[in-house]
Amino acid sequence: MSSGIQLNLALILFLPWFAILGTLYWLVPRTPRPAARKTLDVVALLAAVLAFVASVHWAYRHADPAYGSMWKQVLATAVGYAVFLAVLAVAFFLRRAWLRRH
């Protein structure tokens, strides 16, 4: 397997699940949907994906090779998924607080 695919394997495998989570984040709640909310949602989803990619690359490079080559993928995937969910969770609660004020 090429190193580029190996490094981005977690993203390739998680894309369908991230599409589902991103769609749910985008659609819930359905109203109100002003332009500011759409902008916030796009920024949040982009931040979640970029944070995922950055954390996967970081974890892959810093995983201890003494545990085997597969450990790099396992650690990178676990860290990346946690970071993706954390960014979306923070964005969700910030958006909810913002919607309550407006």
C-alpha cells in the first residue's frame, strides 16, 4: 500500500460515516436557518474535517512502532474520530446557545 493511502486510510474509511454525521449536524434543528447559521455550519464542518486530518497525521507519526505497524492506523483512527466528534460537539452546543439568543 502506498504511503499516501496508508496515511489517509482513516479518512477514506470514515468518509461515509462523516457524511452521515455532517448531514445530521446540518439538518438538526431544521429551523431557524438564517445565512449566519449556514455559514457557522459550513465553518464547523470544515473545521471538524481539517482537525480530523491534522490529528490523524499527528497520531500516525507519533505512534510507537514497537507495537507493530497496524498500531499506527489504530491510534490515528481513534484519535482522529475523537477529534472530529469533539469539534462537532462544541460547534453543536455553540450553535444551540447562539440560536437561543436569537
